[in-house]
Amino acid sequence: MPAPWLIALALALGFIVLVPARRLQLAGLSGRVTGAYAAALWAMGMFVAIRPVGLRFLLPILLIAYLAPLVAGPERLARGLARRRPDPPPIKNVTPQDDGPPDERPPDDA
């Protein structure tokens, strides 16, 4: 059974990670992307908390990954992270052109 301080640390870090994850969700990102972001941020935070060997390398990454959604507004995040789809081509008009005079049909008397 893990130590109680480790469980408390994992829960506290999980709640802290949910703050920028909520900002990403409000920006319109899919749940899968938001969940992957939160899981990766939580895993890096737990690694740094348990084994501070990678602190020099992971701390700048953690700070930027945590603060970026908080600094940029949701509309800016959505614009920057949205998939760029090319505009669809214009609809081609395939209706034949009527070059001659209109038909001279007698009106229907029925």
C-alpha cells in the first residue's frame, strides 16, 4: 500500500493540473486532447516530486505547459490549436445554358 503522503500528493497534484485543463476545454479542444494534456502534466509532476533527478530538465517544461493555458485566452488557444482545414472548392455549375429563344408552346387549357 502506498504511503498516505504519496496519495495526498497525487490528489493535490491532480486538482492543480485540472485548472489549466479546464481552460483548454473551454477553448474548445476535444476531451481526448485535454485528458492527454492533464495526464502528461500530472505524470511529469509526480516524477519530479518523487525523483527530483530530472528537475533541471522537467521544471521549465512543467512551468510552460502549466502556465500557457492560463496566460493565453480561450479564443487564442482555440485559434492556435485548431486544425486548419482548407476551404472547400466552389460548387461547379453543371446546368446547361439555354442559348435559344424560349419554347413557343400553346398554354395548357386543361
